[in-house]
Amino acid sequence: MSGPVVVGVDSSPYAMGAVDAAAREALLRGAELHVVHAFVWPAMHVPPGASPLGPPGGGVRDLVEHLLHEAVDRAQAAAPGVRTTSAVMPGEPVAALEAESRTARLVVVGHRGTGGIRGLLLGSTAVHLAAHGHCPVMVVRGRTGPEGPEGPVLVAVDGSPQGLGAIRFAFAEAQLRGSELVALHAWSTWSDHGESGPGHPVELVDLIGDMDRQRTVEERLLAEALSGHREQYPEVTVRQRIVRGRTRPTLIEASESAQLIVVGARGRGGFAGLLLGSVSQAVLHHAHCPVTVVRSGL
């Protein structure tokens, strides 16, 4: 996919972490970095320029330009040599960044912005873009810094067609970063939730036999989901993990040692019409490292 890496910035404390991550992604891809700030001028009941009653250079436009200059300087420090451009986009941040995603190869945002409501773990901009973006969307959260977190790239595999884009992106990202790829597949049965079936007791020997057979099925599912991508990315070291347990807590726990987690927007357990599945939502809210959401077909 061609196009720039786009990062959305605002005056929140999370914005510059997103700039660091976006600059590194642009450097890895040999791509241009485009820093965007969306602003609804008419909604502000102050003049865009300096107030005649205040000091020169104190207008809202000057503050926005200062923010963009700071972001560009931060990007150039994080990834020297990356061509960086910036722009103030008219309109709401969600709409502006969704429009940018049509021509971008990756959009990067912080997990909370200035519009975040106290008590919410994830801002509305990040959620909307993850569900509606026209390219992969990286939400920077958890362990951040100029060098970024360490560890493998982690990808959630559920065997659904909707998850193929996430697997493909994760392989490419691991190759770009020169890191190991951990492909994690979590599975469970009704017995994991303490149920005893439809009124019939379960014999231990039957349960053990069923579990062994089911695990074999799940191992085959994971291997098949990765097979074609292994051939395309032979240099990527892949570690397969099969975990019996609930998907959401398993992925969140695994993210503690990852540098990036990649998920599909909606997997095989998603409800029709729901653009962002419950697993993706949970990971976006609680992961310990940056998260990239890849919608089906990207």
C-alpha cells in the first residue's frame, strides 16, 4: 500500500507519543509522514488571530501552528531523514482523519485526545477510526517512548476470513521491525465456563478425549491461517501459541511482553452489523502496548 503515514495530533499528553510511533513507522516503510491537526474554527468563540487586548502571537491559530511545529520537530528527532509535512484540517478530528485514511498506508493516533471524557479509557476518535478507517489504524497506548516498546509483534488469530488482513499486516510489520512474530490463538469450550451440558453429567474420560480432539482442531486452524504468509515472509520467525482460555484476557495478558499487537476489526464471533468486535474493543481499551486494527479487506 502506498501513501504517507498520517498521525493526528492535538494538545493532549498522548499526542507526542503517537508522533514518535508514527515517525518510526514512516522510517521503516520509507514513507512520508504527514502530521494533521483538525480544528473547527467556528466552534471556538475566540478570534483565530491574536486578540487586540492581548499580546501579539497569542491567537488560537498561533497556538495550533506552534503545536504542529512541535510535532514536526518531535518526528524529525525520532526518525531523522523522514520527510515530514503538516496541515491544519478544517472539521471534526474524526471526519478529517477518516478522510486522510483513504490515501494513507497507516493512520496513527493516541488512545486519548483532548476530547476524551474523564473516566473513559479510550477516546472516541480512536474507536471510530478503528471501526471505519480505510487503512490500518494504530492506537498508541501502554508502554511508549522515543524508542518504542520491545518484544515480539503479537497477532490475534481466530481463523476467520475477517482476520486475514491482520495476519498479513503482522507478518509485514514483523519483517520491517526485524522482530519475532507471535501468533496467538485462544480457544474455549462450554466446559471452561463451569457448565455441565444440557442436563447430562460429563464423564472425565470423555471430557479429556473431547479436549484433546478439540485442541488438535484448533492447532490445525492456526497452522492453516499462517501457512501462506509463512511462504511470503520466510525471514520472519513465527512462534505459534495455542491457549485454552477466553480470548480477551489472554490477548491483554500477552500484550504485556509485546511491542505491538495486531487484531482484526471483527472476528468470527462478531455480530453482523458490528464494525468493531468485542475482542478488538477490549484490546484497544486495555492492551499494554500499541494496537493496530486492520479491517477486513485491507
